[in-house]
Amino acid sequence: MRKSNLIESFTPSGSSVGTRKEAEGQPPKAGSGLKNVILIRCDPPRLYEAATGEPVAPFNAYSRIIHRMPRSKRSENANYQYIGHNAFLVDYLYEAKALGAGEIDPKALSETLQSYFKLLTEAAGSDDYLIRVIATRLGRSPITIASANKYKAAANDFLRKYSALLRDSLSKVNLLNPEEKVELPAELIELEPRARNRSEISKMRSNLMEFKPKPDEMFRQAIGGLQGGKAPTDTKRKDFPSDQILDLLKSLPPLERTVALLQCGGSLRQSEAWAMKISDIKVSERTLLVADPNNRRDPSAKELPYKGRATAHIYMFEPFKKMFFESLAEYKIERPTSDSDFLFVSDSPNSYGAPLLEALEANSLNRRLNRALLKAQTENKMAFTERGGKPYTSHSLRHFYGYWARNFVYIPGRPSIGLTLAEIQVLMGHANITATMIYAKLDQEIMMAEIDASEKIKLIWNKTKSIDSLRADSYEALARDLRRRLAA
């Protein structure tokens, strides 16, 4: 069997790729925007050629892997995002004739994959004629480098997992049938290991604690994959202004307000908020759980024996906790009738009662929430001077959680207001504290109150007042000033 035919027709042993009939009654995903392939939302999701109805075997094999892998390091919703991103990758490969046009040309496939990032970020504005043509045919608009890097990560996951599965299956075939040797396909150039440069090694080592220095050669080799780009540094304010957050929330519809409160009051990423399940909300106990596959929100869970779906408690601060449960009750009154355990479901006639995260693409959900936020900001005549004239988006709500926790949460017995960065890192589920530092910046007025207290202690050193007493004086002065501003 030729390599190309083997790649096209491969199906893992012990399983079979379903036909279109098996998926009858499952409409293509709304808003998927695919031209050459149809994505069917079943369990696991499947992809079919639009022209022939034939299953896309590599994609379907990959889909089975990530949806049935025990203790996956990714959440269920992240897997669905990878499925959506990789469905577009396959659509692009079909449009570029790198797949679906008979025998696969490894060189052409490699060149097409190398152009993928350019297609995502430049689309019809590219200086490459072929990229412009394909982007126009697919109706593709350019996306930011940060967003394109997510597509790139999904593509690398697809290529690596399917390549490993293919090699493993062919090795089994050769072992069971030694008289019929099947040639292993050549590895894609993009998946070959690459050498890190000195700057990459230095940055990598700066994040490690080395008890005994190791030679640079131990860090030289990096896993291969498609290359992405570096997003430009954003200097605009990221957290939603604390003096306007309540007005914003009150102006949102119940569904969007509930999602927004999960972000600003519970630190959830938008993908986590849309994936919230009714069974994870205990109204009587006023508690919430969220999927936590990496145990970042609950590090102690790593030491426990695995007991199924990994979850962690969400810690909400007042007044946002009270507002969330009020908004939840209001949303449940108008929630479409559905037996789905997902909290947020569609009210569209084409997908009524289906989970929104399955009925719409992630970017469509993002746009829905951002449109509601923009409308609320416009109605309240909010200024965007610290954002360069641009309105705040949904991600500013998660930044707000870090800002609030750092500056306004008081724990009795502590000498100062605010949680530590390490505490906020756990609450927000960050992999490293560097990300937390971006979110949890110090409030200027609180910082000035601390500086004022420290300056006073120098003047009365060895006298009766303690630093805590001076802190209290400074915070009382700040409180009086804030009340004067409110009364003005």
C-alpha cells in the first residue's frame, strides 16, 4: 500500500469511522464557517468531506484520541476548541489541494502547513497571492497574533498526536504480519526537533530552580511543530475600572450578566464560564465548582487519588457573590427549556436548548458577550481614555478579579489589605506567577497609603506608635478622601 493511500484510509484497529447516516439528526455546527468539510457534533465529534460525504479519517482518529483519553491535561471545553480550530485547518488543507486531491505530496503539504499562520494573521491582505486567494474563497478575515497562536497550538497537537498514532498502529501491523512489511510514512519536516537559541535557553533557565547548574546542551533540543508569532506588548489598561463595574453589570441582560459575574467575581476565563454546569452550582450552599484538569486552582488535589472529573472551588468576593446568585436566579427564569447540564443554552430556533458552547464557535460566543459589554458601556457613557479610545472587552473582567483581590480583599488579622500574589495565582489558576503579576497590579492610592505609613514611621522611630497604627491612620485618611469624592 502506498504511503499516501495509507494516510488517507487509516483507521485505528478495533474501531471504525462512522458514515454520514450514523450522524443523521446532528446538524453541522452553527456558525462553523467551513467550506470543504462538515463538522458533526456527536461524541466524539466527526468531520466529513462536503463533496463526497466521506469521513476525514485522520481528523476523526484525532477526535477519538482527545475525547477518550483518561485524565487528559485539557478541559472538555478546551478539547472542543481544539476540534473547531483543527476543523478549519483541514478545511484550509482541502482548499489548498494539499488534502483530498488524490496522492499526497509531502512537500506541498509541508509548504501549505508553513503558510497556515500567515493565512490566519494576514488573510486577504497578505502579500502572498495564494494566501489571498484561499482566504477570499474561505471568507477568512485576519485575526490577532495571540488568537492565531491558539490555532497554531491546536494544529501542532493534531499533527503530533495523529503522527504518533499512525506510527504506533503501523508498528503493530508489522509485528502481527511480519511477511507483509508496511513502510512507515516519513515524518513531516515541521515535526522534526529544532535547536533552541541562546536567548530561549536563558529565558527557560530563568524560570527553573537549579540546585546544580546543568550544561546548556541539556536544554538545546525543543519539540518540533508549526511556528507562530510573538504578540506585540499591550500597554493599555487591562482591568475594568472598579468605579464603573457595578454600573456595567446592572446594564447587562441576565445571561451576559451571569457570565460577566463569573469572570469579574470568580476569575473564570470566558471558555470556563460558558462551560459552567448546573450540577457544579450549589445554590443552597452558595458554592461553585469549575473544571480544573491541571489542579492549578487546587494544588493539593495532585496528591489525591484520581476520583473522576477534576474540579476546584471558585472563590467569589462580595458584593459579586451576592450579585451572581441573584443574576443566576433571574437567568434561570428565562433559560430555554433543556435537559442539558450546561447552564448556558441556546434560544435560537436552529439549536434551541443546545449548550451554547456547542451551538456556537468560541469566537462567536466571545463576540456575543463583547457586544453586550459595548452596549452597556455606551449606555452608561463610560470613557475609554486609558484604553486608547477602545472599549473594554470580556477579558478585562478577569483582570478585574486579580486587581480586586490584590487591593480590596481584607483578611482579619493581616497587617495590610489584599491577597498575596501566590494566593491570587492559585485562585486564578495561573500556571506561573508571572501571569498573575500582569493581572494583580497594585492600586496607586493603596500603594500611596502604605508609602505614607512607612514614611511616618521614620519620623517617630522608637516612639509609641507602631507601623500597624500608622497604617490604620493612612487608610482612615484614604477612606475619608474617598467618601468626600462620593459626596461631591
